[in-house]
Amino acid sequence: MYKEPEILVGLDLGTSKISVVIAERDSRFQEAQIIGVGYAPSQGIRKGLIINLEQAVRSVRQAVKDAENMVGFEIEDATVAFSGMEVASVNSKGMVSLGRTPRQVTISDVERVIEAAQSELSIPPNRVTLHTIPVKYSIDGNSGIDDPLGMTGIRLEMELQSVIVPTTVVQNIINCVENAGIEVSGLVIKSLASALGSLTDEETRAGVISLCIGGGTTGVALYTDGRPVKLSVIPIGGDHITNDLAYVMKIPISKAEEVKKLVSLNSEEVDQQDLDVDVRGRLKTFSTSEAAEVVNCRLEELFGEHVKQQLAEFSPHMFPAGVVLSGGVAKTRGIEYFASELLNMPVRTAEPLDVYQMPPGRNDCEYTTVAGVVRYMTSRD
């Protein structure tokens, strides 16, 4: 009997923009086909946190309406990607006995070992666990097992990664989206969604670092052996660069945003042109080298200090696939070479893995997160 395609909706609550993706999936296939992408400028959100509920609700409504106009029908619910300053990624271990004699691992056993690992955590009452992600399993001391179901042994162990966020942040996200008329069917941290939308299976198996540099924050996801081993957020994004340019050049934020998009980190291009900025009817001219120096300083802080700090507990040899950049700042010319020199790793800028499905103008590195939400929804089935 024919069944109507399932409609999947992802919503990315960003500091700079709100994005909505609509996909449909036939019951016979696992993959979903993206059929619409909408967006609206983001207001009422700063550094990933809602600071003005009314403005944020209005922005969500605009983005939803934009997506609905593309597909021709109304949407009712969505899985929401969000960020924030207080995201904690904590690993714990659990162990359960399978009995005195060897037997096969069942779903019940996997659930028990996850519960055992979770019981090792001490979560404050004002925090909630958003994701529980198996890092690795072992049976009778034999580690490196991806899926223990059906395997035989007498002792099952696991390492579990739990992503913990403030309860109030989650509730404000839900309030915002539901006030916009959309039911929240699921939540996902943006660093995970960005990784799912930009990393290839080959990269995640080899070991790779996903950095999504958004407007207010940078999402970090570290992968080894096909699984995320750390998810976190760095409190630096494109808005910090804009503010730096506005302060140093003494120009309005809107003009600084325009200048930021013209900057190149390629030293061979820096001195080739001047930047003319119209400030309240007066023309101000800056050298490209001056603007590039401001951007360099902030990105050097991001890559040279904060990202290296995130990697301090890991060996660089764990990430031979290097670094994959996404988010609006990843469009900065020369950023790949700049980051590669600071981190001593190969660096590439990502397009959404489903780029061929994305409409023109909404198919670059700024939309990896919202594309990744769709992949997150299908991966859970």
C-alpha cells in the first residue's frame, strides 16, 4: 500500500540567521530528499542564547514562512539545532555482566550498560542531558567494537559521551519555537548537526575536527573511528570580528560587516586594493592590510588558542583528516591556509554533503548545520 512521503523539518537557531530545511523521505528509502530551504535574519539571539523572546519568535516565523513558500504547504513540527555558552561534553564508563556463561548481547544489555554509564555522572539539577552518544564498546576486554548486538561474551563495557546543557536554555528554545507556531519534535546541539552536515564517512573514520564558525560561537566536534569523542562550543564567532573592525576603524557595525566580507587572509592579495566605506555621507578609505590585520588577530586567537586548547587532551595523530570548516566565517578568503599554518593540519572548507539538493544561494558552508539536522533525524531511525 502506498504511503505518503514522511516530511522532515530542521530548524537552525543561529546568531546571524535562522534557517529552515524541509525534506521528504519515502518509506522505502532511508535517505531524505531536501525540497525547500528558508531563512531569515536572526534577531533576539546573541552568542547562541535567546536574549529577546519576541524578536526571536518573529525571526523564526519569517524563516518558516520563507521555507513554506518554497514548498507550498505549512509545516507543523521541527527538530531544532541550537548552541550556547555552557555546553559540557562529559565521558563516563559503564559495565554489566552478561552471566556466568557466554551469551549473545541483546538490546536490553545495551540499554543496561548505557544506564550504568549514565549513573556514573553527577548532573546538577539546573542541567539536562541533551545527547548520550556511545563512544566505544568492549566485550570481555576486547575494545574497538562499534555495535555489540549479537556478539558473545560474559562482560559488556562501554564509554559514553553525554552532552549536558542548562535546563533554562533548552526551555527558552522550546518556548521560542512553539510561540512561533511550530512544535519541537527534537533538539540537537549545533556542533553535532554541523559535523553531520559537512563530514564524510571517510573523514569521521580516519579522525577529523569539525569547526563551525557562526555569528556568535564556534561549534567543535572531534571524531575518531566514526564517532564523536568530544562536542563543545567556543565563545568566539563572526560577530567578534565585526565588532573588532568597527572599534579599530571607528565605523558602524553594519559597515564593519561589509568590510569583513571583503577581507582576504591571503598575503598576496592584501595590498592590492583599498577599501572605501561610506560613513554617514563621508567616504573613509582603509587599506586592506589594516582590515586583514584586525581579522588575523581574532582568528589567531580562535585557532591558535581556543581550538588548540580543545585539542590539548588528544594526540594530533588522532585526526589525520585534519580540520573541516563551516559556518559563515569559513567563507573568508585564505582562511584554509591561515588555519592550516596555525594548527599544523590539513584544512578544507565544507559545503553541505547534500549540496546538490540545496537551492542556489543556500548551498554553501553557511547551511551545513541545517542540512545536518536532516541527517541527524534520519540517523536516529
